[in-house]
Amino acid sequence: MAYKIKLQPRYERRKSFYGKAYVQQYDGRKVLRSYNTDVAEIRDGKAYVFGTYSQTTLRHIKEFLMQNGFKAENSKQIMKDYGADRNKLPAYIVKKDTSKPIISSADDGKVFRIDDNKEIVAQAEKTRNGFKHTATLYVNGQEVDKSTAHYLNRTWESYEFQSVVNNLIGKTSYIPKNQKETLKEKFAGKSHEQIQKQFGTIGKIASLGEVFGKTKKEKNAWKLRMIKAGLGKGFSVPENWDKLSEDEKEKRLNLVIKQLKK
């Protein structure tokens, strides 16, 4: 019988991992999943760690190992004692997960999955004069290449981390030349698809103002609140908004909702 539970901190000072780490148990195996990636496993009394990835994932792994009676001091010790290549493990230990998303959330960034063995972890970090994006390529959980881009102001990209991810794909020797452009297009297309879904969801929630509001003013207030919450700083109303009639507000808000739903 299989079951899945959230990993809860016992040795960490923090109160929660905020649903970013799960332990799945089936067929006598315990598998740690961090940010949609299987990163460690315990089977027949032995621990296997497929890579430490980011600092947050390393904390998940240390907690998982310690809760099961294994030594977990730092990344170097963990990989020395438990490091394993998924491709070299017995077939019964590794269960390929083809349901993993191509792009998923990570700590302060995103994970771009290339295949079952390779993925790029992109993260954002503040700097003294602005911010930087870092993209790290992992092969079988091991860091093999990296690219960094520094910015003074907000950068325009088709999707977040596009520049640094494309730079890494372009320069690395771990991705075949004939796959590079296809991979860039794949990530761009999937990111656009995710954005469209997010916009559609915002539009649907905003349109519920027609249901929850009793008066036109209440309906407009709901729509505006939901659009602002969904689009954040990317959306603002004109300076004379408060002087507009409720009929004009309704007209404009409905046009925004129509575009979001597209």
C-alpha cells in the first residue's frame, strides 16, 4: 500500500517546509520528493541520495536522513556516504516518474526538466546594485555547469529566467548541439502555456464578481480586487478611476477579463 505525507521538521529550527517536500512509501521504499523531484530514497536499510541540488533541497535531505537514523552533516559527507547514480541502481529501486512537469517551482526560482537525468535549476538573488539570475545544470543530481546574469533593473523576457537559461543551454557541452534550439523553444512554449493558464484562471475568478456581488459597485470591486491580486504590480488602474461611473468601470473591467480568458 502506498502513501504520501509531508516532510515535517524535527531537527531543523524552522516550523515547516511549506509543502515543498514529501515522503512517499510503497513496496518497502521511502522516497523523498523535493520540489517535484525524487532526490533521495531508503530501501532495505540503505540510503541513496541522487543529488543535493539547492540549499533548500539539502535541508530536506538532511531532515529525511536524520529522521531515519542516518548521519547527515553536510553535502560533501552526504554524497560521499549515500551518493548514487540513478542509472546504475538496480531497476527495482528506480521508478521513472514521467508525470513530472517540464517546468516547476523551486526555492526562489524554477526547475526546467530536460529529461529524466538532466534539469536546470534557475534562481534569483539580490545583489548590492540590483539582482542576478543563476542557472545551474544538474546531471544525475550532480552540478556540472552554470551560467549567471546580472541586472540593475527589471529585465524584459518572454518568461522569467529566459536569458540565463538560454545562455546555459547555448554554452554547455552536456546538451547535444542538435537539441539546443529545440530545448529553448520547448521551454518558451511551455512557459507561455503556463502564463496563459494563469491568466485564464485570473479571468474566471474575477468574473465571479457577477455571482458574489449584489450591486454593480460590489461586482466591480470584486473584479478589480481579483485582477489586482492575480496580476500584482503588472496591473494598475488610471488615475481618474475613482471618478468613473460604475457603468464605465464595469465596461473596462469586463474587457480586461475577456482578454485574460483568451
